[in-house]
Amino acid sequence: MGNNNILENDIKEVLLSEEELDSITTRLGQQISKDYEGKKLILVSVLKGSVVFMGDLMRKITIPCCIDFMSVSSYGNSTHSTGVVKIIKDLDTNVIEGSNLLIVEDILDSGRTLSYLKDILERRRPESIRICTLLDKPDRRAKDVTIKPDYVGSTIPDAFVVGYGLDFAEFYRNLPFVGIVKDEAVKRIKKEIEELEKD
């Protein structure tokens, strides 16, 4: 982690390095390729957080697959999931029935967003729906949520993480690693946002 990068200076601890993330996508890509061999696979990226993970993961998958994107919102400018989910962008494809969907997510936190998303997609009668998450945070799982990921990159502690596509108020997505953001950085950004909203 270089000291000349203002974004990196806001990071308290690196949880997953670039090398570790590459190892994770390689492992998951190999397993997914094996599990879906001979099947019609559609990777569904949940925007925006999973886009970097999706890009790396799909290049490690060695079988034919299609990709599509959905965008849902449950965080806003908060560090905790609100539990209120709204669809911002739906899938472009209408050919879901009989397909095998793999939802590609950046982080499984409370689980409410993915539960909601899975329920919506199940109504479209795919052959199967599985979940691949880069990060799993089981300590944050809502008590009434039973959803479990089928593929997990890494299980992490209950801390607010950024980088490799994950953000806080749209900052830090372009960091090449996953790290814990400093509390003072969160406070500073919140203050900046409040000042902008006043103008």
C-alpha cells in the first residue's frame, strides 16, 4: 500500500491484497466451471459493488456463459444496510426460464438484499439460482434471513470494508485491494456530503 495515495491513506487495515483476490477468483472460477459444465449459465452481477469482482471472475471461468446486470439499493450513504431494497435496473435478458443463474455479489451482509433479489428471480422460473459472493459477513446476517451463499471468496469480520468495487458514498471503489476504512475518513466524507447538500 503506497503512502502517496490519498485513498489508501484512509485505510486502517488491508484485509485482502491484490494477490489474495486473484487467488480467490481463480479458485471460484475453477469450481464454477466444473459445477456448470454442460449447463446454460448466466452470471448476474449486482451493481455497482460487484462489477470488479465480476470482471475478474468471468475471466477465470472456462465454460461458455452469458452475463447480465441488476442494480438494487439498500445502503445509500450509510455504512449499514437499511433493509429497504429497491430495484434501480432490472435484467436486460428475458431468456431466464430454464437457465442457471449465478448471482455475483460483492458482499453478503444482512442478507436482505439478496433474499429479495432471489425471490424476484425465482418467479421467472430459472433452472437454478445460486449465489457467489466475494465476501461473507455472517455476524451481520439478519435473524429472519435464511439465505446462504453457494460460493464464498472470503469470510470477514463485522467491519465496514471498501475497495475492489466496494464503496462508501461512491468513494474507494477503485482501490485494488479490500480494506477497512478509518472511522475518521467516514466522518470526513459524511461531513463533506452534508456540506454539499446544503449548497
